[in-house]
Amino acid sequence: MKQVKDPRHPSYITYHPGVILMMVVMKNASNLESMREMTDEFNTDNCIENLSKMLGIENLEELPHYDTVNDFLSRLDMEELENIRTYMVKELINKKCFYDYRIGGKYWGIIVDGTGLFTFREKHCEHCLEREHKNEETGEKKTTYMHHVLEAKLIAGDMVFSIASEFIENESEDVEKQDCERNAFYRMAKKLKSTFKRLPICIIADSLYACENVFQLCDKNKWKYLIRFKEGSIPSVMREFQNLKILEDSSSYEGISWVNGISYNERTVNVLEFVEEKEKDKRTFIYITNINVKKKNAKRLINAGRSRWKIENEGFNTQKNIRYYIQHPNSHDYNAMKNNYLLTQITDILVQLFEKGSKIMKAAKKKASNLLRAFQTLTLIEEDLVDLEKPIQVRFT
Ligand SMILES: [Zn+2]
């Protein structure tokens, strides 16, 4: 964080970029809802001393006002924060402690899904997505202005780490067709491939992604995919699957049936189905994939496909309603909004490791919500800083 490229003119710099960024990370981790609360809660001698020790920055007498923070974030290039996240994710991948969670012992599951972030009644900026609503009774038309994001999260056991965020936004006000989730995915895929060139990836997504362009892109990138398959996604493939399933050509094991090698355009695809019966409830999960389905991996694939709920649950619901409140824009400036969002994703990686990454923390049920009090009332001492330098063993059970 101390190394980000400072967008400000040198003569106006009072606060080091590291101070500003770390302050926002601490705000997110302490579960403070607004930027104003951050300014109010953190301007104590203890917080200032802790922050200065954490960063190794001396002579820190005050913390910046949130206007200063937002002004910095409105000018900071998003790529600077993306690079920090990439560095963190690469370090985690290289640590090998997550290797067991790979699909088929090889592929890293990456869940991709879009979600709404900010909604406005008035046009907010030239990149806003617009949606028109018509009141059925009065016939009155209203436009909502929105910002959405497409998230890619890396699965590591019961944790999901943000690995890429692509904002769904219009290039300018006069676009003929608005930006959409799938288009954002094509842009994101390009960045993912160039950032993680040789990482064996398996894209896990909902039925919106069951289409030729996505298959083609995954084939080209040498990625695997595991996509929810619904009636109507690709009717010809579904028909063939249903026909072959009842013939002897299909295989089944533990409630999972599958058919490999169904022709679709220039390739073959594989389809697998799991029927879950819980009391009177019967739910069917069908996935389309380019991974060859076998008795050995069928169950693992169904579990990986079903882990998609993690992005809705841990990924979006928690970040919207339980901590971080990602639907609060924190600033009116679009670039600052995006940077605030990225800082939340960076914080979330740290918070998940803090809460779930170490056996001791997990057993002690340490929650990040205690952080604020610790930050305000305790002071880091020399011994803590020495401890921080030591490598920590992250182990999972
Ligand atoms: Zn906007």
C-alpha cells in the first residue's frame, strides 16, 4: 500500500498513501458503516499510534479527514489496488495450503457472478446503467440509475477470495446498447488470463453463461467450465442429454447421472445431473462442463457446481447486509466508489484469513468485530511488530 503510485501533486501531499489506504482497510475490517464514522472513531492517540507503527511511518500526528481520503481515491488509478489484490492472491496460491481444494486435484474453482451495487433516482454519471419502470396504474415512467459489478471469486474451502472485479458500466451516455454482465465477463476474462497466465482455472457460473461465446473463450484460454444448465439454455444439448440418460449410454453413481461427448457446434460437451431428495422436496441440479465426468469426480463436480451459492451468500449477501455495506457508495465520485469497493475486497481477504485461516483464531471464534475496540484501546508494542515479521503457518482442517 505504501508503494502505490500517488496521483497527487507533491506539494499538496500531507498524508502518505499508505496511511489513507490502511485507514480505509481498518474502517472496513472494523465494520464501520460510513466514512464519517471512520473519521470520528479513528482520530484517537491510540489509533494514530497503531497506524503509524503498522506502516512504519513516523511523525503521524493526525489521521486524514474523509474528504481527503475520498479526494485521494477519486484520483487513484484502480489498477494500483487491483495489483495489490493480485499480489495477495498469488501469494496465497503459491503457499500450497489451498491445493487440496482444487477441482480434480488440478483446477482452481473461480465463481463468476454479477450483482447490483449502487442505485440512484437521478442520473449519477455518464457511466450509469439505466432502467425504466412503468407504473401499471398511472402509466407514469420512471428511470433508475445503477452501478453493477461482476465479481470473480476464488474458492478455497469455506473461503471465497475476490480475484477480479469488472464494473458493468456504459462507456458513455449515448451508447446504443447498454453494457451487460456477459460483456463484462469477456473483458474480465481477458484480464484474468493475462494476470494469471498459467493458472489452471475452472469457471463456475449460472446458466446465463451456458453459451457458445463463453465455451469458445474458455477453450481458447485452456480453462475448464462448470455451468448451471437449464431447460432452454441450449435445447438441442438438453434433449440429447435427456434421451441418452434413459438409455444405457449414460452412467450414474450416487444419484448423479451423466453423459459425456454430446456434440455442440464444433466441440463436444458433457452434462451431469444430480437429484436431491429432501423429505418431500425434490431439486434437480444440471451442469454443462468440458471436464470429462467419471465415477471418480462426479460428486466433486456437483459439489463444486453447487458451491456457486457461496458467491451469493458469503460474497454478496454478507458484504451487503452484514459487514462492509458495499451498497453504500462512500463517495459521489465514480472512481472513488470503485476504489472503495476494491479496498473492501482487499479487506475481505484479510478478514477471512483472520477469522478462518488459523486454527487458533477459528477455535477461539475470534471475530473481526472485536478489532475496533482493540485498535482504539490497545497499542502495538515492539514485540508485536517482531511477531508480525515472522512467517505464519496457515493450516486448514
Ligand atoms: Zn453513475
